[in-house]
Amino acid sequence: MSENFTTDQREREASGAHAYGRYFEEFEVGAIYKHWPAKTVTEADDHLFCLITMNHHPLHINDVYASKSQQGKNVVVGPLVYSLALGMSVSDISGKAIANLATEELSHPNPVFHGDTLFCETEVLEAKPSKSKPDRGVVKVHTRVLNQDGVLVAEFKRLVLVPKKNPGT
């Protein structure tokens, strides 16, 4: 690899590049980050995800079966909705993460259908410095996923271990 390229985030951001993720000190309890861009979920997205994860439930991949279901049409598989929301939040939440420690209280209160557009926002619930390592802290966040009509379709909380920008503080 050329010496002109770097994978170090501090060097990249010092060049004027957009910040990716946040350091521990940059999280403010109560802040809500509206993630961008939104994502329209296509039938191809859903079918590929089902294929990759070996989830062949006909509600997700069979139009005839789904037409006779409670919803009357295909429903996007829940883990795809979660994965998209998690991915959409990375640039604001976990782009600098050392580790994702846990996901809690994942729920899907309403279905997602092919063609729905997902919007995500994340609220910072807690930010606690590590007791054992002074160069990092744990941030707890609550992510909500809404469709184009503002209906809550998924939500979850997660704990993210992030580095401090100034480890001595």
C-alpha cells in the first residue's frame, strides 16, 4: 500500500475528511442523532438477505403464501431491518468503536414491506468512563426505526465501547 494512504482515523480527519463516529467525550446524554441517508428496502434486498442467512420462511419470499397471511403481502425479514438500522447508525455512533458489547430490547412493533423507506434516529442514554481502562468508555444508546409514514417498525438499545479522544482525562 502506498505511504500516501492511511487507515488511521486521526490522520484521516486531520486531513479535513469528515469525522466517522464519535470519541467518548463527544457523546452527550440526551442527544438524538438523525441518521442519513434513509434506505428504501427492495424485494431484492429482502430476498438476498433471506438467501444469505438461510431463512426461507415463505412470508418473506413467496408472494402467493404471503397474500394469504395476516399482512396480505410479503414482510421484510426482521434481522434485515435491524442490520440496516445498525449500519445506518455507524457513522454517528460506532464508527470509532472498539467493540459493540451488547444489543438489548430489540423489538419489531410493526412490519416492514418491500418498498418501505426506513429512517433511523439514535438517542444517547448513558456515557460511562471505563473503570479498568482510562482510554475508553461505554455508551448506551437507543435506536428507533420509522417507516416513511412515521410508524415505529423497530427499536433496540446497545452498548458500545468507544475510545476517548484525550485518554488522560
